[in-house]
Amino acid sequence: MLAELKLELEADDPDFGHFQSSNLQGVLMERIDKSYASRLHEQGLKPYSQYVLGGSRKEWRIKTLTAQAYEQIIHPLLDDRFQEFDIEKKRMHLKICRKTVQVTPYQQLMDEFYADSFSKYVNLEFVTPTSFKSSGRYVVLPELRYIFQSMMHKYGAAIADSQLPDEDMLRQLIACSSISQYRLRSTAFPLEGVKIPSFKGEISIKINGTVAMAKYVRLLVRFAEFSGIGIKTAIGMGGMRIVDRNRCWEKQTQVSYINE
């Protein structure tokens, strides 16, 4: 089961934005079971992602990839007593104005995969700084190899308990795909005194292969809306969404929690 909790926030700091994501991960760890938090620290790939949006809409989005992660991470945040919190190191107070939960069963992704409607174009928006790492170096360009490899890596770990992407499939995806348009800018993600080079913006990917290949890419990017793309998605990097997707990709169950 995939799930997303969106917390709409009121902050006393007008500069609140994605650079607070790592601090909010600390808030998250304080709210969940201590033994589960310890297990998360020991894991390589995390069963959740989270990020912050600033500007006119201040939001904190927490997304989980398994039913257990939903129960252990999102469910405690739905407690009616959790209506406000502080980021002590920043002396910042935040009030939660609305809680919205969206739940998507894995079966729904498969139903969407087998649906007749599809497109050979997929448009992605990287809403928070995104980066990859290869041979010890940061990669700050949205190369298809790293995008597909990251998505396959995270999908395999969550679905099949396998963290190694199929190299033959990866090569096929790269060979039959191309970036047709892009609107990107370089940026940096601050973390513990270090600025990680990264990028934000939009790209359009064209899949020139078979219908099945195009649908597989759609399946991966649909999943990546929850898992994130690239490195450090548990602390706020790699937040991604599909732009202008077909209606068949928009079905989900939604429940709203509004603080009056």
C-alpha cells in the first residue's frame, strides 16, 4: 500500500522552505515508535520519503511505501493531539492547519498498468532539490540512466525485496527513451553545514519503445511520486510529481482532516 500525508502548515518564519526538511525528519522520528525508528536508521533504502514545500503554500508531505510504514509513520501523525510543533534548533513554531491522507493500493497501480489508456510521453516535475551519486561524486543532471536506475532500485526494494535493478531492462529503457523537453535550474540542498549540488524543474520523457515499455515507465514514475528519485529522499530531496497525467493515473482514495 502506498500512502501520502499532506500537512498544510502555518509558520511564524516567512522563509520556511525545503531547507527545513532535515529538521522535520527529526520531528518525525520523535513522533514514531523508538524501536521502529532504530530499525529505520539501520536500513539502506527507507520505506518512506518526505519533503517540504515553502512559499505561498507551506506543506509537509510524508509518503510511505508499505502498510507497516503507514501504520508506524503516518498513523501517529494523525493523532488529534498533534496540531502544532517546534523546530527547536531554528526557534520556529508551526501550526498544522489541515491534514489530508491519500491511499493508493498496489493493485491500483497494476490496474493502471493494464488499462488501455497510455501515453508515450511522461512529464515530471522535481519539486525539491534532486541529485544522484555515482563513483563517490554527485550527478546534478537528470540523465535517464540515473533516473530509471533510481526508480527501479526503489520499486524493486519495496515490491520484490530486491535492490538490484535488472541491467538488461535498464539498458532497454535507456535505449528507447529520450528527454524531449526540459526546464531546469541548478540549486543546492543544505545538510549539516554542507550544500549538496542538485537541480529542480521539469522534464518531458518520450518513450519510443513498445506499448508495454511505455506503460512500465508510467508504472515506475507513478511509484516514484511516493518514493522520490535520487539520493536522500528521506530527508527532503528528490520530491517528484507527474504533470498533466491522464485521468486514469489520478484515481486514489482521499480523506481530509481539517483543524478548525
